[in-house]
Amino acid sequence: MNYRKFTADHLFTGSEWFSNGSVLITSTEGEIIDLVPASEAGEGVTAFTGILTPGFVNCHCHLELSHMKGIIPEKTGMVDFLVRVIQQRGFDGAIIQEAITAAENSMLQNGIVAVGDICNTPNTVEQKKKGRLLYHNFIETMGFIEHTAAQRFEASRAVYEQFARLYRNPTESNSIVPHAPYSVSPALFQLITHFPGNHLLAIHSQESGAEREFIEKGTGDFHRLYQALNIDISFYKPAAAKSLMATLSHFLPNQSLILVHNTNTNKEDLEFIANSQLPIANLFFCLCPNANEYIGNPLPNIDLLREYRASIAVGTDSLASNHQLSILAELQTIQQHYPHLEKSELLQWATLNGAKALELDDVIGSFEAGKTPGVLVISEDLSRVERVL
């Protein structure tokens, strides 16, 4: 077997710093062979300035919206952003495909090796056939009117089937998931969570204060969303529980769940999670700070999440609400707002935690023998990334 050998000023394994001067040994295809002291590495070691790290995991993206880059202005607020996405997402198919290809290219250049991708359409199927990145496809469903639940679900199942054909074991890489608590009826939640093989789900959760107000009180700006869509929600009664508690009650004990955004998650929510027997196998909190700032929402209270030992991962969201698909750019924003956070913690969120959230940690996320996580070198100030493998 032919080997490649790498060293750098610092080496991060996915969970910890490794001894300075250590050498990472891989196969030419990128499989991790070993981490050894320099004295045992022999010749042919390539040295870099900066930090060696596993490839990044983008836990939340909407690749199919890449053609909307720059179309929606910043700071619209949540409801106006949603209305504009719905009203303006239709484009010529060739333009959509060109933007999808360019966006995937940018993720590769930015050191991303795996993506949790939200799919409302089969528009990304052709690009994903090329196998350049690992994807978990979250086929997103929405429908707030009870009697439309079966129709809405069947439409999403048809999209699911188009993605399923790409995989030997479709349920490993595809799920049907709810869009958000304010856009999915109880009947539709039931169909989603009981879909066979639906072991890993994701949901936009507590992305704004208006969402919490609508779920808990039935009032606020989200009524304007349904007015814009000409949907009568006079039937709606607010939840008899706090927003996050009501959301989590829909899921099953064998399911893992990624909560995306969490900008309005508070101490009471996290106390509930800490002190309850949740009907969920694994729970991850995905942060998309640049999208939060683009739309005009606050960043999550990251110190509070850390206080409650939440499992944190990182995503970019879409180019409709971001200027780039770069996990490193997300880490920079977190670091600007939370300068006391250690680089090792940020990098773990971007690598191993993301891999665990997408249930890909047997393949990527860390420099462990047998894995093929990709190899990056990043600058000490987290401003630059270069893909090595």
C-alpha cells in the first residue's frame, strides 16, 4: 500500500489536540492509517503551517435554493423571508442546476465532506449522482391543514423515492422530515414520524420569537404568513405546552433529531430536556449563525446550550440566507460573538459532532483508523482553509 504523510503546527483529531509534531498517515485514497510520532513516520512527510483537521460537516443546507443567492435582502425578518422564498424560488431549470453545481463546488473548496441537505424537490438528484460529497437528504414536508396531510405526505414520498434510487440502502441516507412546528399539522407529523425507516429527522426549531409566540399563544407575526399564502387558520389553537416541549412530543423513542437554528431556545426549554425522559434517541442542536444574522434573527445563546451540555453541530443554511456555504465562516461568526470559546470546541462541532448528528461518524468526523474523513489545513485564526485530501 502507498501512503501519504502529513504534519502541521497543530493537529486536531476531531475531538482533541494531538501531540505536537505528530504525523498523520493515510492511504492515497484518504483512509486513515495511523497517527504516529515524527520519529516513527519515516521519510516523505508533507509539513503545513496551521492546523490539520478532519473535513467539515455541514449539518444544515438547502442546496436546491442556491439560485436564490442575493435575491432576498438582508434583515427582512422571519415572516417576510419565508414569504419571499415561497414566492420567488421558481426559476428556469438550467439556472437552478448551474447554481447547484457551483454551490457544491464551493462546499468542496471550503473543506466540507458531508451535508445534511433539505430537499423539497428532486432538483439536486442529478448533482448528487456524481458522489462528490456525502449527503443525508432530508425530504421536507409541510402542510398546516389537517385534511391535506395525506396528500402532502404522498407528494413528499414521491420526492423521497427519487432520492432513494441513488442508494443501496435508502433509509441510511434519506428521511422524510417536518419543516417547522408552525407549518406541519398533527396529522402530518404522525405520517412523518411513522414512515418506515425514518430514524434520523431534522426540523427548523425556535428560529424566531414570532415562532414561539405563535405556537404558545396563537398570536403574532406568523398570522401574516398565512394571510400572504391565503390559508385560513381560524381553526388553530395554540399548544397546551411550551413551544419546544410541544414539538418534541411528536417524535418517537428510536428517532434521532437535529433541531436547527435554536435562536429562541431558553433556560426553561433546556431544563425541560435535562429533566425529562425525552421520546428521542439522540438530540443535536445545529447552529447556523450567518443565516440568523442575514435574516435578522439573534444568534442562539450558545453559552446556555453549553451549560446544559447540548450536543452542538454547525450548518450554513442556504444561499438564500447566506453569502457563502462555508463552515469556517460560521465558526468565525461564532468566535466573534463568543471569543472565549476554545478553538478545539468549535472544531469538534464542525467535524465529529456533525458526523454524529448525521449518523456518519463511522466514516468521517475524526482521524481514526479506517475512516475517510478528509484532511484539511486551516489557519490558526480560522480565516483560511485548504483541502489536502
